[in-house]
Amino acid sequence: MKKGLKRNRHGILAALDVGSSKICCLIARIEEGRGDKPRGLKVIGIGQQVSRGVKAGAVVDMEAAEAAILNAVHAAEQMAGETIEQVVVNLSGGYPASRSIGVEVSIDGHEVGDMDLRRALEQGHQLEGVLGQPEKGRQLIHSIPVGYTIDGSRGIRDPRGMYGERLGVNMHIVTAASGPVRNLATCVQRCHLEPGNFVVSPFASGLSSLVEDERELGVTLIDLGAGTTSMAVFLEGNVIHTDVVPVGGQHVTSDIARGLSTALSHAERLKTLYGHAIATSADEQEMIDVPQVGEEDDNHVQQVPRSLLVGIMQPRLEETFELVRSRLEASGFDKLGGRRVVLTGGAAQLPGMGDLAALVLDKQVRVGRPIHLNGLAESTSGPAYTTAAGLLNYALEAEMAPRPDIKPQTPEAAGLIGRVGNWLKEHF
């Protein structure tokens, strides 16, 4: 596999969101900035397919997933009139794990330069105990510098040009199980595409749906997917913690199917048309038709009050937010995320989700949408498309980096120290 995020001569970037319910491919063209306006992206191709062969964010059927990816990419290419060779891919499977570590090196009073920053990361032996040996089945996905210190002074954004005796780097490390990552990479490669970078889903969603002040002051982003619910905490402009729980919108659909004895397709339709996260007094009066599982005759339709449907959905949704709350509290990052929560993902579109999240999490909640892209149609500008849009934002940030030789943290990146060291090229 070739290394590095690259664009073709037309300035094209592509993103592939491989989810448990849908597979979405976005192709965008880089728009040059004018005056004070920064460079931006305009979406020129969109392709979407119902997800096949993917469960809880991980590939479980290689051929089915490959066919769905090919169809989504082909549709996007036809719409854009372009052929893509490389994509930025999201990662929600493989149980991504997040840790923070600190590395300190001596600089003997001279001016801090790029070589000093690189030297701090070459303390690779200090990382191995945290990341685990390669044979333990964990793989590095992100190594993000979240802060620097010089002689113990904190809050330094960029230490280059400063003087001191000791330089410290605090890094946010994200790893994932190497098996699911390799399966996904292989699946994308079998579609004749090169996975340029993997980006954990909540990190990508945050890049597309959060405003600058939220990322600076502290916010928790919760991405409510079909197979997983993932979260990311942002502070001082950086993502400082990520986590995932294996519960999502498809579990709500399964509960409805079991509780109302209906097919999964009908359960999904009932959830979309009549579902609500919080019960209301009007639910008792409204009756809905529920086709019974295994019955093809239209006469075998059961009428139930809407309150029964909501009564099945609400406990599962409350449990999901309680799991998120407990994971955040256990990690110690709950307070750092402040009082602000942004919900993204397809399940965030369910009426009442914001109110229920605010009730369980005891925070201010809003529903996020892609806000940093041009050219998205109304049907593809909702919370379900924040991850795909964020992958494009990630690719654009890498494209705008001053150094041309940006390297991704791909499964084939050679050597632990080499992979960790790529943060220099990625962030400067």
C-alpha cells in the first residue's frame, strides 16, 4: 500500500463511511480561498448503499461488504464524473481504546526545533507498555499531541522557538484491535481503493459538526450509530478522549421487533415514523398498525397504542445514555467535556433524543449536523452524515499541512516509532 494522503490533479478528496446500517461515499473538490476566506470543500459526488456484511462497525462478511462499498463508490464517482484511487475511512469497530501519555526529553537550554519534537517521540520504549506489543493484537490508529510543557510550564500550543531545559509532550493515543482494522483495510483494497487514513468515527463527526468555541471550551460528542455508540471529548481544540459502547439504533429496532412481534423491516419503519425517545400524554390515544411477523395477509395487522412502541424504545435509549455516562465518569474525562453535549449519527434524528440525553446526562444538548461543507443536499445534511463529512474535513486538514509528505497511520505503517512519529507531519 502506498503511504500518504494525496489528491489528484483536480484537487479531489474522497471519504468512505462504513457503518452498520449504511455505507456512504463522498467525493469533494478543494475550493481555493479568496481574501480572508480559508480553503474549503464542495461535495460533487454522493453514493450510498444499505450496509451489508458489517455488524457493530466490523466486517463480518467480506464479499457482502465489498459489494456494498463498490456500489456506493461507483454511484459517487458517476455523480462526480471523477475516478478516485484513495479514501479516508472511518473506524467504529475493533473496540478503539484511548490513553494519554507524557514523554519528556532534555533540550539543554537551546531553542526548540522540529528535531527536538521528533526526539521526544522516539522514546518509543516508553510507549510499548501502554500500547501493548504487536502480538497482543492492538494497533495504533491516532497519535495526537494535545499539549506541551517546557520545564513544567503547561498550556504551550507550539514550543518551537522557545527555550528551556526539558521539553514535554502530552499525547492522546488511540489503538484498536488489529484484526477488524485489517479486515476493513483488505475489504477496501479489494475494491481497488487505497485506505489513506483511518479515523475513529466520533473524532470525524466532531470535525464536521462542532464549532470552534465548542472544541476550545470543552464538549462531548456522542455519535449514535446503528451498531455502536461512540463518544469523543474535545478540549482546547483537540480530541483528548474517545470511547465506544457496542449498543446502537439497531438494538432499538430489534427490541421493537420482539416486543411487537413484527419483522425487522417493519420495526425500523415504525421506529422512523412513530418513534419518540420520551413518552407523551397523547401517545395513549394514537393507534398504529403493526404487521405481524410471518403473516403476508394484510388482514393480520395488530393495532396498538403508540405508547406501547415508545415504552419499548425509551428504556433501551436510557440504557444507552447511562452506559455513555458511566464510561465517561470512569475515564475521568466527564468534567473536562464541560456542560455541553452534541449528538450526531442516524439515531440522533429520533424526536426527543436531545431531551432524553439532557435528562440522563444532566448536560446541555444539541443535535449536530455537517456545517463545514458546501454542496450537500438537504437529504444528506443531517446528523447521519456527520462522520462522512468529517472524514473529508480530516483529509483537508492533512492536505493543508505545510509539509507535503504526510503519512497515515495505516495497518502497514512500518514500526511503532515510525508510526507514532507521523504526528509531526500530520499536525505541522
